[in-house]
Amino acid sequence: MSKKDDAIINRLDELYNKGTDQNVKELPLNSNTKYTLFSDLHLGDGKKADNFAHNEKTMIFALKYYKKNGYSLILLGDVEELWQFDLIKIQNRYDKKIYDLIRSFTDDKVYRIFGNHDREWKRPPDPILNDENVPHGTPEAIKLGDDIFLVHGHQGDYFCDKVIWFSKFWSRSAKSLVPIGKMFGYENRSAAKSQIPKSREKLYYNWAKKKKVILICGHTHNAIFASRSYYWWLKEQIAIKEKELEKKQCSKDKVKLNKLYIKIEKLKSELLDEERRGRKYYRITAKGKEPLPCYFNTGCGLYRKGITNIEIEGDKIRLIKWKRNNSLLIEKRRKELWKEQSLSEIMKKIKREEEK
């Protein structure tokens, strides 16, 4: 393990071992609790360099759904893009829509931890609070019940944590090039991909496995559910469907065969899109080895076709994709990317691993 990796692990250890320290907030988890987790919205000024603006209406739609259904909101960092924009410009653009809607949840149903792009919330008053005069020191991590640990994911990283001033300087310098690039058809794929090393996911996974906890992060902009990325899930589904198609080749039901073929082609198209956008992440475990479902990631609010987030309702955990298409009914806009899983069953698997 490199010195850089050691620094990340050491910072995660420090936070996890601090318990009720002011940097770590504890929240209950029981059969009645309902949490929705978002990260990496990167709110900007609404102009061409603002990578979130195209998903604003989708985020409003999702927030209204969660408020109506009694969820508490947990923001896992990088809500604002403070490396590139001043807070006053962000508030001018989103205060009457996004912020106002978040504040309507009431303070006891909204929780924030800071990321590398919005770490200023360690200090000044926070715009998501109803009372602007209340100084708010945002924690760096949240313990959800006894077995779930939430961080943004930048902890210990050299450029995202240690010399953040340097990264912020270069980010502001590069911002001016984004609108020019868009004039020539350039798509900022890094917005929904991030520049975090692909091996970082494996580092998080191994830390959670060693600690015997469920770790939920943001930061990488890569949606992960039960230690599987969408890319590898797609590959697994294609393999399953192709085996099914092979077994049914002699079937006389041409309609079912055609539907299965169309499904395979659709999955392959999605896989190709993931590869084109640079989201072919490393496997967390060796090929053929089942990963322990201890690591999750919310993804981000910058995808071209929508926003991903995680829901925790009682004992259930789900990864959700909110589609950008405003004409769809809510049942179609809110898509469950994987089948929900039981948190208690996940912890049994983690504990069984401990006994081996």
C-alpha cells in the first residue's frame, strides 16, 4: 500500500474511532427511520460552467417526493461547487428553488457532512438551515445506527484534503475554458466521472471489510450498490441473459425470444455508454469472486440523464436513479437500479466473513 493510501486509511480510522466526537454525528436507525442520501450535486451559478443546472428540475422533483413521503435528508458532501463559484452566486441561482425546498424539510430532518468542494461548511452559517444566524459547524462523518458509517470520501487525499487551496486555484482557472469547449460540442465527461483514481473504490471496500461495517460515500461520482458498480452489474446481467437466450434457442415462442434479444441489446448499449463515458471501473474483487456487500456509493447529481441517490427505509437499502425526462410518471422517473437488500442480512454476511 502506498503512502497516499495509508493517509486515506488513517483518516478514516481516526474518524471512525472518535465515536461521538464533534466531527462525527450519530443518527438512529430503526424500523421507522427513513433516510434519503444525496452527494456531489456541485451547485453552481446556473451558467454554462454549472454542470448541475440541467438536472435542477429532476432534483426538485426528487426532493418533493422525499418530503411528501416523510424521509430525512442526508447530504454527503460537495453539495455546492465552491472551488469554482462564490457562494453568493450559487445562492442567487438556487436559493428560491433547491435551498428553499431543502429548508422546508425542517432542521431536524436535514443533515450535512462536508466534502472537498464544500468544506467551508466547517465554519460559516449554512444556507440549508432555516435560521441563517445560527453558526453551523458541519460534521465530517455520520454514524447511522451501529453498523453504517457515512463520509464524503475525500478524507486523507493529498489534493482533495491536504493541499485543497492548490486544487481550488486550478479549478477556478480551468472554469473559464468550459463554456468555450461547449461551443465546439465538447462534453465535460469528467463531471459525471470525477478524476478520482479508479482503485479508490477497492480501498474503501477493503477498509469497510476490515472494520466490519457498511461504508457509504460520495466523491467518486460512481454509483455503487453492495460493492458492485453499474458497469459490472450490466456485464453480469448481459452474461445471464445470453445464457438464457442460448437455452431458449430451440423455443417456438419467437415473441419471447425477440424480447430477450432486445433486452440484451439494450443492456449492451448501456454498457457501451458507460465505457464511452470512462466509467469502466476496476473490479473490487478478483473475477469470479463474490464481493462482500459492505461498500455503497450514492453516485452524483451530474449524470446526463439524471441523478442517483441511496434510500434507507427501516431495514431496506436501495440505489435509485431519478430520470431527467419530465414527461414520465413518477413510477417511471424513479427507477430502482438494483433489487433492494436487507441491511440486517448484509450485516450477517459481513459477520460471517469475520468468523472465517
